[in-house]
Amino acid sequence: MTRKFFGTDGVRGKANTYPMTADMALKIGAAAGRYFRNDGSNGHRVVIGKDTRLSGYMFEGALTAGLTSTGMNVLMLGPVPTPAVGLLTTSMRADVGIMISASHNPYHDNGIKFFGPDGFKLSDEAEFEIEALINSDIEPAQAQNIGRAKHIHDGRFRYAERVKSTFPTGMRLNGLKVVVDCANGAAHRVAPEVLWELGATVIPVGVSPDGLNINDGCGSTDTSAAAAAILREGADVGICLDGDADRVMILDETGTVADGDQLMALMAGRWADQDRLKGGALAATVMSNLGLERYLEGRGLRLERTAVGDRYVVEAMRAKGLNLGGEQSGHIVMTDYATTGDGLLAGLQFLAAMIETGQPASALTKTFETVPQLLKNVRYAAGQDPLNAEGVKACITAAEGKLQGLGRLLIRKSGTEPLIRVMAECEDSDLLVQVVDDIVQEVEAAI
């Protein structure tokens, strides 16, 4: 079953370039409306959130037009984190939730991702059915059944209260100086507010969105501004979110970055000690470091590996009855609290660990020794398939032979950008660099 528009996290691409055009967004809205309003009644709802990209206005309007044309009632949340859409889809009894965001990508990209009525991202099968409707003759609603649209002004406050409710009762962040980098994105208001309300001294970074500066030199993909703020202000810890705040990177008091693997290891160990870790395992993707797997095995726990994409992590968690999972890139999923990755919620869990243990951030971000890992990306043009080139295939086979028994190799296409990702792990750093560079050069030659 091949999908034309949907990738690993909805539809994504450069704004005003096919398929991320206003016309296509209208068709996607109409297709989703027809899929979810399948009984002809007028009580169906959809909530729409967005991040701070300039193109969000265009896509919000186009989606609303498509949805209301098929009889769906639209509740517009404005700029809110992606996890807020998952939360409010269920709490507002909506049939579907839509987030307009390209997550960690630059401002010129945008995306459309869907949540089902249970607050979880839609399955591949559901997205395939919606995609099949996009270019079909969708019957519009009769004039008297056209949907209504309404702005919801307190969405971020509802989300803030939910996030705070996950923090240990009675615990305060008094005395902690926290840098929070909101990537000029969806959490630019709510994240500093939540931390301040819990008692922290807050040093905000990336909280002045202008529609064009989301993820630009800030956030989880560029932590240099937050690191500089930590050192300048003498802060205890940094929380770096991405544009839609569903992922996080933690920085210690020296400005050193800890990725999602270290945060998952810390939480898995603590939850296991508290008899809270369901299934004795956590779910993470094939990108997670081998050191995480070894750490869990040493604790008598398991790592359930999945395909890349937080939706696949969540699917594995639900199938196996797990309550913790995530990605090295910073998606941390805690299904006791949320239906999708939530960077602010994960950051609060880390702060709670600091308070409860009395240890500095630097002591909590080194739960395991990482195996040397190298990842390089190669961009390719539409219509190209360099992984099918004979020279690339032969190079990959040779690299696998060199790494046998010493490490592992992962080559894949990104599900959100036109990139070939070449990743390897190996204790021998020279061999690691050699095999990755050989493959990258062969892929570039094929392109």
C-alpha cells in the first residue's frame, strides 16, 4: 500500500509548492471531512492548531474551507503545541484533530498532520483512505448543512493546566534557573508561562516569532543560543523545544546537550525503580544508540525497536502495552499523560528528577555511555532514487561486511524531507567514519 502525499508524519513540503499548496489543503480538508462525516449528520467537529509559520494562515483558511464544505464544524485553536491538538481533540469530543506544522523544519516548509478522536495520530490505513478521496469527486454538503467555524481562545491555557497536572503534587521549581528555548514556535508563550507558574526563574530564548524565524538558529535543532544563555546567566538547566514543541533536547549547566536517548534512559530507570514502567520495556526507533539498548539490558529491561517516526513508536507502545517510548531526536512519549510526543511535559519530568534527587543536570544526562554514532544526510531531487544504483548497493554491502560483529549500519530515506540518511555505529571511530563517508560519496555520485 503506497501513499502519494502522506509521509511518516502527515503531508509535508515547501509552502506554495505541490503538494503543500492552498488548493491541495482545501482538497485535503474536504477529503478528511468526507471521511469523518460519513453519516451526514451536522454534529461533527474538527480542531485545528498551528505553529507560527507565515504560511499557517493560508493553510488554516484552506483546510477550514474544505472541511466546512463537507459539513464539518471547525474549532480553530491558533498557535498551540502539537500535543495540545491531541489533548483537545479528545477533551472537546472532536472527530479529528489537525496540526499545521513542519515541526523542526525551516519556515518555508509546512505540513498537515492528523489525530483521530482518541487523540492518537491516524493509522497508515486511515491516511491511505483519506488520500484516496483527495482526487475523487467529493460531494459537498447541502447549503443548510455547511459547517461552521469558530475560534477557541483558551486552547493554550487548557493545555497548560494539563501539563502542570503531570508534575508531582506540591513540588515547586523554586531556586531553579531554567533556560527555555521555544524555537520561535508554537510554545513561545505557554512554555515560559508553565515554568514560571511552577516557581522557576525563567530565561526565555526564541520567544519572538515573526512567521519567518521558526527554528532559525534556535530550538532543539540548534541549541547554541540556549547554551550561551545558560553560561551567561548561570542557569541550572536548559529545555530546547522544536517549532511545534513535540520534541525536546535537555542542556546541562555547562551547556552540553543530552538527546532523547539519554532522557529515555533516565526515565526508564526511574520508572522501573518505582514499578511504573509497564511491560519492562520502552519503545524507540532504529536510530536510537546501541548504548541505550545495552543499558536497558543491564537493568533487566528491553528496548523494542520500531521504524523511524514517533507514530510508529506509539503504535508499538499501544500494541505491547508500554507507557514510555520515543526517538533519539527528542520525541518522548508518555502515554500515562499524553497521546503523542510532548517536549514541555518531558522537560518537566526531567526537572522533577533534578528536584527529587538533588543532583545537577550534568549528573542526570549521562545515564549510559554512547556507542560512537555518525549520521550524514544527502539531499536528492524529486524523481531520483539513488539507493537503487548498483554502485550504492555494492558499497552498502561492503560496509555491512566491514561492520559485522563490530557495529551496525542504517540507510534510509527521510519520511519528511528529500534526504538519504546514512547512519552507522561502531566502537572503532576510524572505521565508523570510513564506512559512512564511502556510502555518502557513492550516493552523491549516483545523484
